Amino acid sequence: MTTMTQNITQVYQVYIQATPEQIWEALTRPEFTQRYFYGTRVESDLAIGSPFLYRAGDSEELLVEGEVLESDPPKRLTVSWRFLYDPDLAAEEPSHVTWEIELQDGGHCKLTAVHSELGAKTAEHVAGGWPWIVSGLKTLLETGKPLAG
Amino acid sequence: MHDDDRVFRALADPTRRHLLDRLHERDGRTLTELESELEMTRFGVMKHLKVLEDAGLVVTRRSGREKLHFLNPVPIRLIHDRWIDKYTERYVSALADLKTKLEETG
């Protein structure tokens, strides 16, 4: 097996009319992720080194496995990231996802998701998903409703 | 200017769409890299990148001494959701209504 350098980075950014605390909750609590993250429930105590998992909302199947690398509520969260539901994706080295929440003048926030150290297959897999998740998160926090799609 | 106006204005230019295409091919490029693929002065490319950045379509990150440019498709997704999502919602609620009706009569 050849070892390829995983050095692809993707960046997704959105402005949300919500407080940093609300955004932090939406990222780290299962009752929120279930409404904008493909129905998955996040599971973590957010301590450094603790597991950071996403399970299917209906079957409890473990879909994403990771570890908390950095946690500075309500500003910055970095986790490692590995998809388990596809053998090709699971075979790549874990990537890193960082969430940055920055309070702006006027009380709204800038939310940036940086997905780094991506392998080619995982990069292709997530490119369509993140815009959907991030815009769904904005819609949920601003209207209280998930996107219908 | 409204956010959506900025997005449409930014997209209404072939050079800026070309810059987004380049970033879509490979993300995280420097100004120098982007400039080398265009028949345009460095200043011209900078001006276009600034319009894209103001519209939220390009996000820059520092990596050491370099400033890297990334394509941010979220504003386009939000425009999509604004018009498309309403119809999927109607479709979903129509199905839900149908289910309720069938269960009532069944």
C-alpha cells in the first residue's frame, strides 16, 4: 500500500444570527445535530482526547469516529474525523475538522469550518455535504426549522 | 448592499467565475498561483478576489507567510435553499398529508 500525503483543505464559512453559545450547542448536542446533520446524533463529553462520534439517529450505527483535539467553548473545536460507513473512506488516515466561532459587531457570528488533512476520496465525499450542513445549521438557528431536503 | 446582491454581482463576471473554477479544481491557492493562469495584472486579480471575498465566495486563510484562497460555496447553497428548498418542503408536506389521509380512510 502506498502512503499518499493527505494535504487537501476545504473551508466553509457562514454568518449566523445567533450567539456563540447557541452555535456551540448546535455543534455539540445531539438534539441539534439530528436536525441538520443528516439525522445523526453527536456524542462526546468534549474533553481533550475523548471520543467525538456521530451515530445514525434511527439505528445507532456509528458513522463518524473521531477524537477531541482542541476544545475552547464557545470559540473553537477541533476533532479528528474518520468515516466508517465506506471501506474506501475508512481506509484513509483520519482528517481534522475545526469549527471557529467569531462574534461580529452587531451580535451575529461568523462560523468557519475547516476540514484539513483530507485524503482524495474523503475530500470528494465531503465537498457536497458541508455546504448543505452549514447552511442547514444557519437555517435551523435562525428560523428554528431544519431544511426540508 | 444585501448579501445576495454581492453574490450575484460577484458571479456576473467571467474572470471571477474563472477564478472560482480554478479554486474548485484545486483549493487553497496563493495569489501568485492564481495570477500565473490569467492574462491579467496582479492588481487586477487582487481586485477580482476582493469582490469574491466580499461576497463570501472566497475565504482566505494564513499558512505561515502565505495567504491561501479557498472557494466557499455556502452562499450559493443558501441561494439554492431560498428557492429550491421551499418546493421540497411542499413535496414533503404533501406526502405527509397523503399519508394522514390514507390512514384516516384506511
